[in-house]
Amino acid sequence: MNIYIDNRSGLPIYEQIVSQIKNQIISGTLADGEALPSMRQLARELNISVITTKRAYEDLEREGFLATVP
């Protein structure tokens, strides 16, 4: 999964993540049922806070784009 963060963008980082994941799901780049990186792993890869990835994942789940599986 490729996510690019633009620190000069006017959009908050979590919204950039949400937008890019949505686009990848809609375009078919991310297949139905495909596992995403954990919140901690994504935060580490993007060098951002876990709280930011948590907010992005929660927004995506609330909108029906993700389902959390323990």
C-alpha cells in the first residue's frame, strides 16, 4: 500500500490517509478483504503519530470502507 504524506498540504495528515486509502479501495488497488498494516506499523512507516493513523482508520471504518478484525 502506497501512501504519501504532503506536509505542505492544507489537509490534515489523517484526511490525506483516509482519502488515499479510499481511492485505492475504489480503484481496486486494495482488494476486498485485503489486510491493511496495523495502526502502529503504518505510523512507523509514515513517521507519524499512532493517534493520527487511529483517527484515519476509525473514520474509514465509520464510513464503511474498513472492517476491524481482531
